Amino acid sequence: MQTTWIKVAGITAIAALLMFIARFLLGGPEDTWRCVNGSWVRHGNPASTPPVTPCGYIP
């Protein structure tokens, strides 16, 4: 019975670690500027000012 709880706790810990990796390491930046319908929109709380290049500009 005790080994069952240890297995469940281990599986839960591994699942939590995988969710952490997926969210924070693979999820991309949260505090940035995004181009939406031709204008720069804040996403999160970016420390920088909006980009000076036109939105949708491809060099």
C-alpha cells in the first residue's frame, strides 16, 4: 500500500515537472510587444518601449 502512494507521488512530481518545462521553457516570452492588426500591442508587462519599425515590416 505504501509503495502505491510513493509511485503516485513520483508520477505526480514528474507530471508537474513536465508541465513546468512546457509552460516556461517552451512557451516563449510573456512580456513583449506583439503585432496585431497593423499596430503594436502590449503582451504582459514589457520593460521596453514599442518597436520603432512598422508593424508587419519584413526586412
